[in-house]
Amino acid sequence: MNRGTTAALALTVTAGLTLTACGGPKPAPGSGSRSHAGAFDPVQVGKGFTGKGGNINVLMSADFQTLDPGNSNYVQTANVGQLYYRTLTMAKETAGKPPKIVPDLATDLGKRSADGLTWTYRLKKGLKYEDGKPITSKDIKYGVERTYARDVYTQAPQELNSALVDDGYKGPYADSDFKAIDTPDDRTIVFHLKQPFAEFPALVSRSNTAPVPKDKDTKLDYTNHPVSSGPYKIKSYDRGRSMKLVRNDQWDPKTDPNRPALPDTFTFSLSTAQATISQQLLADSDPTAITLDSSGGLQASDTAKLNTPEIKKRTAAGLLGCTDVLNLNTETIKDPKVRKAIALAVDRSAMHVQYGGNRFGKLAQSYINPAQRGYVKQHTDLDPTGKPKLAEAKKLLDGRKVPKKLVYGYADATSRYKNVGTTLQQNLKKLGIDLDLRPIPAANYYTVLAGEHMPDIARSGWCGGADSGSVRTTIDPNLGPSLDGKTYGFSNIPRYFDPKISRDMYELRGANGSSEELGKKWATLFDRAMQDYPLVPLVRSFTNSVVGSKVRNAQVGYFFGAIDLSIVGVER
């Protein structure tokens, strides 16, 4: 999703970056030139910087939905989480490329049993929390256990849970015996699966496996100060206003080749208007500033300024694995023909303009993209140029019960999403449908979409193509069934559930085969589901993120959709 302002349930993976501990030559601020690159080629700022020290100031228009690794499906939390928590494996980013899974807390990517039903991991030696206590396999098990308490953690990631043996476990606050994971000693953890899952190392890169000390678990208040296992810890956090991260002196860099931990501190401003963020970054009023806001916090009116030489050399850019869509609530818009008519009536080309045009992304024909493993060409009646097919849409509605009024919900932090709604309002008016535009506080946006107040239509985003790049990492979370296969999945925003297609998806979760073979089966099921039009693809994002003139190692993460915090540095 870019869920976080796009939600982030997708799994991720990258080529490891090797940086020395300190020193090294000082690179030029810009490391790429758009005039010499393809339209969507990645551009990095200050690549190869290794200097330590200083502060990075992160400007954001809204607070993180959560900092609790056990209650997060958001890319922004996953991005900042790299700084204060570690997982068994890690998704390392490379600009413009699907990531790659590397070991993190674990010594390797795991040992698979001959039947594929167990995966065993050994923890590295010398791992400690910020208070100096050792990190054990039981802490990782407990972190996973918490994500089963869905009555407490409504946004807990579930992909790992869906792969493990299921005995009806309800989390550590209700049950005491979790049989899906064994911890024979403090450095060994064993996962028991329902069926073989070839890409299991990607699942344990998710925040489920961030260790949580049981005696420090404060349930929903844990978001205020998750105990650090990474290179930084939270010094102060004023919800909705500011946060400061400082170095965790118990973190041993010898155990962590993935995080160079260059700055001494990170400060976060959590309530800066996006227009102000854009102005400050363009003007370089704070040379240590960056943003995690979607599209680099830039306003569409600022697009032309990106061509000026001084700003161009400070602009990191890259095509993402993230796609925005319109979700059509299948519980309130029940007729697939009506949903298809709405989809055909949408002027996606006008919405593409609201995103800033080609400078900010490609018009998408599908939620999955050709870079994902197992991709097969999708069948769609949507115009490839994004133009509406109004006559065809009206014909579909002949003799059908058409809703007179619908509601479009949008996150209120970004004017683009309201503008998309205004375009949609004009489109649906031509079908005789009135559309109300309902702003939703950005900090609660995906919680609302997952609850009983889900509007009829809502925009969301998804950053997929993680782990090995399998299409499953987009299809299953967004249109797949629940863990028991009896209803729609918890991150399935359109609430799509078809007795036959959803059953086939449920059974495919446990099928054997290569990632490519299984991916094609997932893509075929997705194609069948899309004939019911539960969602309308909009734009695959290309992010331009202007950074301060002293910021180095700035790359736009393929999955994060923003500056990758794990490698960024600052010139002193």
C-alpha cells in the first residue's frame, strides 16, 4: 500500500550496501542527471557518502499511524522502524529496483526442512536492547504472538501468521500456548508452517519478528516508546508534534552490516503543512531537511521548479513498486456491472494530471506490474490512455439499480486526494450519481477504511513486488480472503469475496511450486477477480524528493516511496 500515507503491507527485499564506518571521500551532492537518464531512471544524491555525525531533520505533515512494529502495515513506520528495531531478515533497498532479503538479527536466511514445513533461524551473538539486556529468541516469538491479538492490534501484519500452523491462537493476552513457534534455546527459533512456503525468508523480514521484551509490553501504549534493538532509540516523542531519535549505545555495528547509522540524531517535525514542507525544501531553508511525505511533499504547482539546476542536483528520484487505486466497496456497491460502469466512467487521465503527470508517475493498467515475478498480462476494458468510456458505462447501467448517492473518502493531509475526488465527482455525475467528498484525518485513514465506516469509494496505495518480487505480495493482501478463508482479508479494502475465486486463492496459499509458477496462478486469479471491478488502478508512483543541500546518500526506496532513512547521512 503506500499505506502510511499509502499503506505498506507488502513484503520487501534489496542488494546490500557496503559502507565504511566513517570517513571517506566527499562526493558531489548530485549523483545523477535527469538529462542523461531515462524518464523513470533512479537518481541518487550524494551517493557513497560515509561521514558520521550531525542531524537529519525529517519534515512530515502528519504523525506516524503507529511506531509499534506489531501493529503496523505502513511504509512510513517500516522506514523509520529501520532505525530502532531489527527483524530476523531485512529488506534492503536499492533505488529503482525491487529489494533483496538479507540476514538481520539472524545469521542467515534460515534453514528449511526437507518437507518445507519448518524453518529454523539462529540469532547472532551480542544482540542487545537499548537497556543492555540480551535479545533472545523468546522475545522474537513474543513479538509474533502479539500480532495474533487482533482485538488489540487492528493493523497487525498478517502475512506471516497466515503461513504458520493455525490452532486458533488469539494472542498472548488470551492464550498461553503458541504451538507455531518453538524456541529450544535463547538463540534458536523454529517456525512451523501449514504448507511449504518457498519465500518464507521474506515473511520474517516483516515487523512481526521485531523482538519485544514481554516485561516492557504496554499494549497500545507501546507505540510511545518501543524498546530499541536498532542503532537509534527514542529520546522524546510528543505525539502529533515532534520526535527525536538518538544513538543506541547498546547496538553493536559488528552485528549489523546493513545500517551504517551515519547521523548522530534524527529529529521529526510531525505537523508541518505539505505546502510548507515543499517551500522549505525547495528554498533549502534547512540544509539538513528531508521528508517522508508521499511524492516528496511536493505540490503539483512546484513541478517546474524541479528543472532548475540548483534544485535538480538536490532531487533524489525513482520509480516505485507502489501503485495507487480507487477501491470500490463491494459491500455497498454490490453489483459488479455497476462497479464496472463506475470504473469505465473514471477519467484516469485527469487524475494522472492531479498527481503531477509523468513527472510523478505512470498511468497504471493493473495493481500488479511487469517487474513482479509471475506477472501475466491482465485483461481490462479500461482505456490505456486513461480516458473515460462514458457511452459504454451508461449502457452497462441500463435496467440496473443504480445508487443515487455515494461517498468518497480521502486522507485530508494531501490536496491531491481531494482533487482526485473532485474529478470523480464530475465523472459520476454523468452517470446520474451524486458523490459526497468526505475528508478523513490522515493519521486515522487506514483504520477508518478497515472499520465499519469504510466509505463507498476510497483511494489507497500499495507498495508491492517485495520479497522475491512475487505478484502474490500484492494480490493476496489486497483481494485475498481472511486467514480462515471464510471472508475477505483484513487489508482487503474493497472487501472483495467471491466464493469460488477466494476459495482458490485460499487453497493456492499452500500450493507447491516455484515462485514463477505460483505467481502466474495468482496473477490469473487476480485477473478473474478484476473482472468484478473491486478496484480501479490509477498511477504507479515516480517520486521526486528534494533534500537539503547537506544531505547525502539520499535515495528513494522502491518500497518506501521516500528517502531511505537507513543509509542517509549529512555533511558537517
